[in-house]
Amino acid sequence: MRSIQESLITRLKVPTRKGNKVIARRCNKCGNIRNPPRTYCNICQGTEFTEVIFGPKGEITTYSSSYKRKATDIQRFFGNVRLFADNGEDSIGVGGIFNVKSIDELEIGQKVELLPEEKYNIFKLVEE
């Protein structure tokens, strides 16, 4: 597995969300998808990209919980979701918070939807 340190210079100053959809970039040379978008491809070093939009539908790949320590202990549920592009072939992994009351409500492979939140990725469960 490759580990590449990226500088703040290579990060683009563009929005990575449009409502309840995630904006990523596909390298025109090798097809690698970058999220968040960067100025170059980390596989082939290409600099020509096409915008790809993912979501809002996805499915849970991992989940866990933690407590926020303040005056009241609030349990938070978070994890990763695989969001799909409109073409049905491409997908990306995105981390976020689940909008549920109990961890017993979560299941790997369960369908979720990304909510239109500006600051955080928040997912709600979707009935199939």
C-alpha cells in the first residue's frame, strides 16, 4: 500500500459537496477517482480531470459509536458509507455520522441517504 504525503498546495479550494451529493474528480488519463479533489492524480500524475458526482444514496460499510463528554453524555454513531455515482458503476467511501438513536439500528450493507448538511456528512437510514 502506498502512502503519499500531500501538501496544502495540492488541495483544491473548491466545494466538495453540492446539496446532498459529493463532488469528486476522475483522472482523464488513468480513470482514478480522487476525493477530496486534488490538482494531480496520485496514480499517474495526470492533471486533466472530469467532475464526478456521487450520492445521495449509499450503503453502510463500517460503523461504531463513542460518547461526547460534556454535561450530558451523548452517544454518537459514525462510520463509513459507500456512495454510488449515477452510472451505477463507480463508488467512493465517505465517513460520517448516522442519524439514529441506537447502534442496534445499524447493519453492514444497510441503505442510507446523505443529508444536505454543509459542515458534516450525516446519513439517515432509508427503507428499501
